Amino acid sequence: MGMSVGGGAGRKKAISDINVTPLVDVMLVLLIIFMVSTPLIVKDESERLVDLNLPVTRENPTTVDLANTDKLILTIDASLRITLGSDTITDCSGTVGITDSNLWPDAWEPCFAELQAKLGTNPRLQEQESLYLLADTRIPYGFVVGAMNRIRMSGVTNVGMVTNPELLTAPTAPTP
């Protein structure tokens, strides 16, 4: 007396259905997160429960009045002169003519070292630990990044990037 179990000779059928349970779980968690966080986002800055640092664009005209701010303003002009308020920190104008990008970091290093040393000894800056950085749009990106790194190394924890104010008044480009 024998009994037959299964389809014989060890044949098993592959399951070809997709398990959607984990996908549904993740989507429900995301839905709950968005439902909880959406009421916290308010356009009016005075009513916000969460502080948002949004970039300045034509659609978001939130600007800082640089003439009436209490923060220090670090300016980098087109000739790579770095000033803090009205005081010149360092002058890297001798490196403007360098065209080989491999030489830039070494040429800028003395300027960055002087920037870090002078910012590190500025008592007002060490107390506030924040400043605005206004860099000319024609200078190399690497110079701005190197300056920001040295600003951070000097003890400044909050650096606000001042965007180009001409962006707000520039005419919009025609859409094709």
C-alpha cells in the first residue's frame, strides 16, 4: 500500500507572484510622515514652527538687508581681495593670472592661512560664530570653497551665502 504525495520526481513549482506587503508598509510610513510634517511648513516666516533656510530666487524673494544687518560680511571681490566689513583681510590678486588649475591650491594657501588666522582672532566673530559671505561670481569656485573651509576652521559655525542681488531684478529668459 503506497501513497502518492506531490507531483512525483521532485518537481516543485516556482512562485511567480510579487510580494507587495513591504512596499505597502513603506508607503504607509511615508504617508504618515508627510501628513505630520506638512502642517509645520508655513510660508510666512514669522509663523513658521520649523526654521527653513531657503535660497533666494525670483519665486522666493526673501532677502537680507546687508546695510542693516548685525552680522559681519566677508566679501571676496573679482581680484580675490578678501575684506571683513571695511577691513582688508588678505589680498590674493597676484594669483588671478594663474591659468593652470593644478597650481591654484598651492598659490591660494598663504591667503587661506592668513584668512583663518585673522578670523580666529576676531573677538566679535568668535562671539557671534556667524557671518555672511558675499563672493563675486567671476572668481574660481575652488577659491570660494577653500575660503569657506578656512572660515569653518577658524571657529565660525554658521556661514550665510549672499546670492547675487541682480537675480531678483533680471528679466526672465524666454521659454522655448
